[in-house]
Amino acid sequence: MGIIREPEGVDFVIQSKPLTEKQEKELSEFIAKRKLEIKKKSKKSTYTQHTV
């Protein structure tokens, strides 16, 4: 996907609808869950050196 350039004299304005309280709560829960999953994955994939 490339960069979209605004033509001279034209402004692109992106405005989304406000989230409902239910949507905000669901989004917050999802983000918290994903952060935990990522944290667990990063702990598992850390390299430890074993001496023989």
C-alpha cells in the first residue's frame, strides 16, 4: 500500500463514529488480552544458553 497524496486544494478528512460504551469495553478487553498473549510469547521465545 502506497502513500496517498492530497491534490492541491483538497483536504482528506477521516472522521469515524464515536464508540459506544459496550464497544469501548470490548476493545479494552481485547487489547489487554492481546498484550498478555504477546508477553507470554516473548517469554517463551527468549533464548537461554545451556552449558554442557
